[in-house]
Amino acid sequence: MKWHIIRLVCIYLVNFGVSSSVNRADYGEIRLFQTPVSYNVDMTVLLNDVSRRDKEISYKVKTDLNVYPVWNDSEFEFLLKFELVSPQLLSRGKHISAEYMAMKSVWDTYSHSSFYAHWKDGLIQTAYLDPNELIDIQNFKRSLLSLFQIQAFDGERQETDISGTCDILYETLSMNVIRKIKRRCGAPEWSPDGLDSVQSRRLTRFTLSDALDALDELHAEELHEMDALKARVWLRARRALPAPAAAARAASLAAALGALPAALAPAALAAPPPAASGGADDDVAQALQAAREARGAGAGASGDARGARAALRLLRALRRAPPAPLAALLHDHAEPDLLETLCEALGLVGSAATHSAVAPFLRLRSPDVTPHLARRYLAALALAPHPQESVIEDVLRAAEEVNEASIVESALLAAAAAASRLPSEPIASVVRDSLARSLAKCKDDECRRVRIHALGNLRRDDTVESLLEHAERGAGPAALAALDALEGVAAALATPERVLRLERLALDGRALEVRAAALDLLLRCSAVAPFSLPRTLLALHERGPPELLRLAWQRLRALAVDHEHVRKLLRMLPLRLRGWDAQALAGTSSVLVREAGAGGGWRALLESVQVARGGLLRRGRVRLLALSPANVTDDTLSVEIWTRGLEAFAGDTTKETSSEEEGESESTSGGLALGVGGLRAHTFTLFSGQAELLGHVWAGTGSEPTPVLRALRPVGGAEVALPLLGGAPLTYRHEALVSLALDAQAQVSLWSRSARSQLELRGAVVAEGEARVDTAWGSLTAEAADEAEPRLSISADLDFYDGVELCVRVDVAEYERSAAVALRSALGARGAGGAGGARGARSVRRAARRRWPAAGRTLALGAPNDASCRALGAAPE
């Protein structure tokens, strides 16, 4: 025991000595720059695939650096002269064993240059550089000066250097070695936003001489990871012999500064941002034509990687284009499919420039608005990743000024969805207040439904109380819309008071679909702490219809897969609730959750909630959910179908009516609602009245595959610029886009009292990234692309001739995920004078591509469904 305690004490003392709690003064006083020092400097910059350690593209810069003290006031304040001697650019060929070889470059014109720095208490107060030099040369010198920032105190502080303003942690590793860790570096003038998309690590190690009077070695390293790409930089300065001869020292700082070369001027140590580069802009007309051709027309088109890549290219071109060329493409004589493609892309950009070009063409704020194209534009605007406030304000005003009901709905939904991406901006509150005022003026349920769905797209916690009130006092459509809107703020419902209100909604005598929506929301909100659910289940068991009990039990079993508390609850319930007699429930309503695919830490779930009465569908919703490796759920796609008054065709043997429906006969109607990214889109009425429904049946409407949805959704875009160690600018661009295409068909026979439907969902996920280091002596470029094209099909056979038999099959086709990385460098004599010219240039290209097959699967939907399929004799396709 005694030796164990001694061992722990020794370990503690060792860790204590390595930690940042030791003052450098305990090791003796550091006195730098007492004499001139010469260093051999070696800097390497490389780009590569994040998963590879070789076959990168890179360059080196080697030089000698002499450091002279030309004035000092004490041992902690100096004016230092730095001489850059014979810098060279080195590169290597594409062979894995190739060595770095010197080559002609712009560095050859800087064979001997001087710069100065005022160094005080370990920090560079002012740099003195030649502003006429190339900015990349100046930034390289700034980076060398940043190496000599060292403070003789352990602990944390802030410093400004080539990387910007950083949080600095100094650690003493030994008497001669100090480590400096830089974190949370920010250079707002380079990239105000988007730095979260780059994972950076920066550290420097200082090795002091035994006498603590000079820096023997400085080693700095940076690593920046950007999804599939990475950039690494090493900069090492080693003390060289012999030391240069001492320079004459000035009597005062003013005298020393007065003796500086006339070409030098004071400069900040932080690197200035690079000038905005045009780059290789895509031609809008060409990109538009390519996107139109890749899009295709009719059933079976769209939803592929080719179209997604073309859409990304078009979006890049539109972001850079001024309004005038865009307006020239928008005219009444243009081909319809080209106008559809362009309006959709302009909506996805969501900038003031694109809106100013398309709004006059669509006549958004006039009575003769173009309905079809306007709906396309507004549906895309709802998915724009970076909409501007002025665009949202104009769309909100358009909703108040036009009379077309479909445009009003699309505009309100789009304005709210776009504002939800700017939650901290005033525009979000403006949209909320406008919707609240408009909602108070509504005279009918349809008006309320539209505004309530728009509030749902806004997804603000401060709308929860209003939505709950509308759910409690509203009629069927408005109450159902309010419960749907609460889906976007479900986390805010997990309070005892709000859970109790949802419980009352589920138990009250309302329309079946309203009670089902409230019950489903209640169960999901209570899954983390299901303490009140036994009371709800007991009340349902006593007076709830079998359809609601079926939904409750199936949802609880689905939740039990991921929630331990729900699993314990199911085991602890009274036997009268979980016995076989209580579980043998009549009805056809169902909740089903199945995993449709998995890979790379992601999971795809297919969730189906079907509310039926008497075997007739009242409301059916199918959602495709994506779960990220961080366990964040994305509501990728939702499809909802609702029907009313179909009892005249098939009868209702249950005779279940709510208090709201007693004495009322529902009119025959049906509709379709779609959602992308958790945002509600325009609701379509499929039929209204028996005559219209029968007309569709006899005409065979939708009996052939018919396009239902075409959607493009940008996700996870970022553009970042940051200064690297060594001064070179690193620019990084990442874009990702999801393309969805949904086709459906249905055949109904009233003679045989049967129906068959098929649904095909095609999706493509494309991500593209580019990292670029562009300097006066050449460039390094790394491009990464990742794509997949999953396919999902659902077929359903329904027989309602004698009872109801429903067979559903869900198949996920096998597909392939591919990833590619292309690296290229162009280094050499660019910008250098002399006859060396292009003969000194060298280019290297590398490419790698990987593929992962994903197996297809047929989802198991349970024994009752299998029995129905056997009874109907429905064979798989």
C-alpha cells in the first residue's frame, strides 16, 4: 500500500511538472536576441485526402534567415532586423519516391531582402515591411515574425499573429522546451462565418539553448481538416553556424527607426485578406442549359446525381452573376422547361440580386401573377440556405397584395421557412407578428389552416402557446394544422402543463385524425420521461376507440427501440393493459418505423402513420427520416394523403363517430400535402365531391406513373478563407445538395372493389468540396466529390370487396456510393522575370476514386401484412 501511494505521488508530480502551472522563472531568466543568430528555414505546404498519408500535392520554401538586434532598451524590448537570404521554391513530381527539387519561381527575385520588427515582452508590436512587395511575400515574412512571439509565462492569453487573434496556451515541457497551442483563431476580415466547417489544430514548439539566451529551434505545425480534404503546414527554423557578424546598435528607438530603409513601412502582424478573385466563373447560360438537359421531363426523370451536379454548377453561376444577365434570360418567349429550371434555381439562391431579377418577370405583387412559375420559385425559396431579409419582406408583402389563393399560401409558407433560417434576425419576429395579425382576421378554416402551417414553418418556441390554443379551440382542419405545426417545436412541449393539454386533446371527443395527431405527438414528447403515460393509457383503455389504442401501442413499441424508459414502462404496466385480450384490437390504423438503410454513421428511417376508420383511410403520412452520426434527425421528405366521405363507396361498418361528427355527413374530398426538410409545402386538393372522384376513376387519372414531386435542397454549404502558417491563403468551398423525385400511380376498380398504387422515390445526394492554396509562386488545388443514388419503391394492393385486405411492399434497391478526390498543383516561374519563364513550371495531377456497394432490402412490415399479401396473391415486382 505504501509503495502504491508513493507511485501515485510520483505520477502526480510528473504530471504537475508537465502541466501549465510552472513559472518559467523557476528555470532561470530567458534572455533572447543577445547576439545575432542565423537559421535554416524549411516550410512545407500540402493538400491531400483526409484519409491518406501519401500521394499528396505540396511545395517547399527553403531559405536562410539572419536575425540581428539593432536596438534594445532592456532585455525585453528590441528592434530586430531580419534578412531573408536565397529563398528557393522546391517541388516534386508525382512519383511516390520523388525528391523535392529546386525550381525557378518568383522567389528568385528576392534573393536578399530585409524587414524589421519591434519586439517587446515576447510580442511583435509592429512589423516593418515593403508594401511594394507581392502580398504573398509580405505574408511569408509576417509568418516568420509570428514564429518569434514567445512569452515566458505559462497559462492562457490572447495573441495576434499571422493566423489572426487566437487564444494561446503556453506549456513548459522541460527547462529548454516550451509548447504553444493556438485555439479559436479568428480573422473576421477573412471569413466572418463558416469557420465551424474547418477543424483546425495549431501548435509551436520552442527549443532554447542551454544558456537560455537564444532559440535553437522553432517548429510550427498546422492541420486543417475540411470534410474529405486536409491541409497541413510545417515550418521549421533551426539555428545554423556560423552566426552572422554583429550589426551596429542605435542609441534610441527613434534613431533606429529613422535608419530603416525608405521602402519599409509599418504593418500589422495579422495577414490582410486576399483580394476578391473572380476565379473561373461558370457561364450562366451554359450552366442553365446543362441543368435543363440533366433534369429531364416526365416520370422517371430527375432524382439522379447527374442532375444534382448540374444544379450545383448552376447555383454557383447564379450567385456570382449580376441581375442584368439574369433578367435577360427571363422572358415570355423562353421555353417553359428552361424557365422552370431557372426560377427554381433563383429561388434556391435567395439573394436580393436574384430576387430583383425574377420578381418583375413573375409579377409577384400584381393581380396577374404567373401562378405555375411563381409557385416553383416560392417552393424553392423555402429551401434556400441563405435567404436575405429583403427577399423575405418582399414575399411577405406579396402574400398580402395578391388574390390567388395558391400564391398566397406558397408565399406565406416560403416567407416563414426562409425566416426560420435567420432566427436571430428581426425578420423572424416580423414574419411571426404578420402571421399572427393575418390569422386574427381569418373568417374560415381554410384561411386559418394556411396561416397556422406557415407558423409551423417558422419553428419558433414563442409560437407554442398560440398553436396550442388553436389546436384546443379550432375545428378539424385548423386543429389538425396546429398539431402539425407543433411538430417543429416538439422539444418545447415537454413540460407537465403542455403534456396535460396534449392529453386532453387526445382524449376529447374530436375528429379521429385530430385525436390521433395529438396522441402521437404526446407519446413522442413524453418518451424521454414517460411518467404520465400510464394515466393516458388507462383513460384510452376505458373510453378510447380501438383505432387510437392500436396507434398508441404501435407507437410505444417503436419508441421502445431507442428509449430505455419506454421499455421499462411497457414491462411495468398493469396486466389488464398489456394482456392478450387488451392487445387484440380491431381496426386498420397503424404506426410503422423501419430502417431503410445505413452507412457512414448515418441511418435512414421510414416512418408510416396511417389513421383509418372502418377500413377507410382518413389520414396517411409517410416520412423519410435521416439520422446523422451526431444523432440529429432530419425530416427529409414527408408525404401525406387525406380523404373524407368515402363511406358511400365502401361503407363504414364501425359506426364510430365523434361528437363533432354526429348528425353531420362529410362531403367527399381528398388531398395531398408534401414536405421537404421538415417544411410544409403547398397543399393540393385531389378531388372535391363524388362526381369529381368518379370522373378521375373512370378517366384513369394517375393510372400511369405521374410526377408528384421534384425538389432540390442545398444542405451544409460553406465558403471559408483563412491564412495558413507561411502566409499563403487557404480558400475552402463546400456544397451539398439533395435531389428528390417522387412518382406515383394508382388504379381503382369500383366493379371489383379493388385498388392498386405504386410509389417510386428516387434520391441523389451530391457533395462537392474544393480547397485551394493560391500564391504568386503557384497553386495547389484539391477537389472532393461524394455521391449516392438510393431508390425506394412502395406498392400497395387493396381489396374492399368483402372486408378489407391491404398488402404493402417496401423495397430499397441496391445502389452504389462513390467518392473521388482529385489533386493538382501548378508551381514554378509564374510571375518571375527573366528567361526562365514557363520552362521552370511543373504540374502534378493525382486522382483517386472509391466505391462502396449498398445492398438492397425488402422491409419486413409484420405478419398481418404478410398474411394479407398471401391472401391477395400479390407477388413482388
